[in-house]
Amino acid sequence: MPRLADATEPAVAHAAALLRAGEPVAFPTETVYGLGADTFNEAALDRVYELKGRPADNPLIAHVLGADQARRVAVGWDDRCERLAGRYWPGPLTIVLGRAPAVPLRATAGWPSIAVRAPGHPVARALLEAFGGPVSAPSANVSGGVSPTTAAHVVADFALAADLLVLDGGPCAVGIESTVVDLTAAVARVLRPGGVAASQLSELLGEMVDDSIGTQGPGPGTTMRHYAPRTATELVDESALHGRLAESVEPAVVLCFDDAPIVPPHRAIVMPPTAEAYAARLYAALREADEAPGSLILVVRPPGREGLWSAVMDRLIRATHRHAR
Ligand code: TXA
Ligand code: MG
């Protein structure tokens, strides 16, 4: 089993020492837990790919304290970046820029660009400060699976990694991953929706921001099936739920807003009605449903479309996509 440690000051100092020694460390951010390694240590980055089973062509986000560190790993930090970072950093916004020549190819899976984000979680920031450099970290889950929003989720995914230190900073407040915006082309483009909407970015930058990539874009890390439980998972309209349950021969776990129509052997997990609370609960609920007996998870389609609901829908569409990983 990995080693779970409350994120006290000595534990954070120890984690930073491990990073310096080229070991990966799992740590909390406000979005999801990350599995971090020294951005400048290729062997440590290899270990992250290996632990996650991450495809070798899917690049990592470099976590930084702010603009100064971002400029060490990225080229093209311009006025737009200043404005975005000024408004949204530290926080759940990731900016894709050109990769600085000093950054090892492994940190960006060979891509000429690099994603940078300044996390807001105090433990992530304390770790970055104690380490003193950028930390490349994907979400701390097995590749393709449900992202982790508690330290226990990380321990469950990496049960076999006996030497992995997991800093426990409690449940993640945002609960879904950062918005990823690509500034390497003439038109800014949202590669992954998150809490910061394209319209907000567009308003701040005073220019068009393309969010048409939706759930089927080209480029790194855009596989359709992602964030997926092992159990078959389907998205259903509230109005179709009764019929779907009636035809199911297997007990189902239903992520719903109202548990009234759900009777044994089916089981309800009642989800919160607001997008913020839903997002914060989503991955824990999917994991709970995955652990429960039964071979079907039904997710009732949320009513909202705007703002954070569109990021939630992105995750639900990917989690319920049928194609093989
Ligand atoms: O909220 C988050 O972003 C979390 C926490 C830990 O910071 N991290 C996270 O990392 O979600 P990961 O690796 O699970 O997802 C990173 C996403 C992937 O879709 C990846 O393809 C994209 O960012 N990405 C990373 N570097 C990129 C690059 N150079 N160009 C385009 N996309 C990139
Ligand atoms: Mg991920």
C-alpha cells in the first residue's frame, strides 16, 4: 500500500525531499489529486507514466507557483497570459504555451507545447514552495479511470505502489479538472472545459476563444472514453429512468437528483442540484457506484447546460462512452 500522510509541514518537507530525489509524490490540488514529479527529471517523469499506465504521447501539466516559474518552462508568456494569470491564478486554469528548450521532452510527451497551472490548494502551494521548482503532474488515477478527489482514491488506484507517498489534504473543493486553454495558435482554444468558461476567457482577453472542440477534438489527451468507471455506465434522461430500470435484469446504482423512483434491488446516490456541488461530488460518487455490487451505473442527465454544467457534461459523456479505452 502507498504511504498516506496528513499534509503537515514535516510531511510536505519530506515530500519535497522525495521530489528532489527523483521520486513521484501524490498531492492534493483544489481540482483533483495529482501525481507529481520534478519537471526537469526524466527518470522521475517516466515513473509517473509507468505508475499511471499513461499513454506515452499524453503530455503533463507543469504545476508552478505563478508567472515567474511559468516563464522558466514556457515561451511566449505575453500580455494575454498576464491577464489570465492575474485573474485566475492560483486556480483551476491551465495555459498551454510553447515549451522552453530547457524542459525535457518527457515532460510534454514530445510535444512542442507545455501546459502550466498555478494550483490554489495550500498543500500544493506549500509543496511547490518547499521543492522550489515546477512539478509535472497528471491526475493521480490509473489512466482512463475516474479521477481522485480524496487521498483514499489515490491509495485505492495505486495499491501496489508500496513506496508512493500520498499527502492527504482532504477532499478537493472543485472536484473536476482545470480548464485547459491553448494559446499557441492565433485563436485561443479551450482544449478541456472546466470551471472557467470560454466566454469568461473571451471577455477577459477581449478576443474570440474557440470552444468548439467539444468532446471530440484532435490533439493530446482527447480520447473519448475517459474518467470511466470499470462498471458499464450509461447516461439517461430523467423521463427514461423508470423504463430503463424496469428493463434492467441487474441491480443498478443510479446517480440521480430524486431517489423516489428507485427501489431495491436498485440503489440511489442522490446528487446535489447545483453545478458546483455536483462537480465536487461526481468522482467520489462514480467510484462509490463502481465499488457497489451490480453491473450497471445509470447517471441521470443533469438539467443545467451553462457554466460549470458544461464541464460536468463533458466528463459524463466521456465516462459513459462505450468504446474501449
Ligand atoms: O486540474 C487539473 O488540471 C489536474 C490537477 C492535478 O492539476 N491535472 C490534470 O492532469 O487533470 P491530466 O494529466 O489528468 O490532464 C491534463 C490534460 C490532458 O488532457 C492533457 O492532454 C492536456 O491537459 N495537456 C497537457 N499538456 C498539454 C499540451 N502541451 N498541449 C495540449 N494539451 C495538453
Ligand atoms: Mg487525468
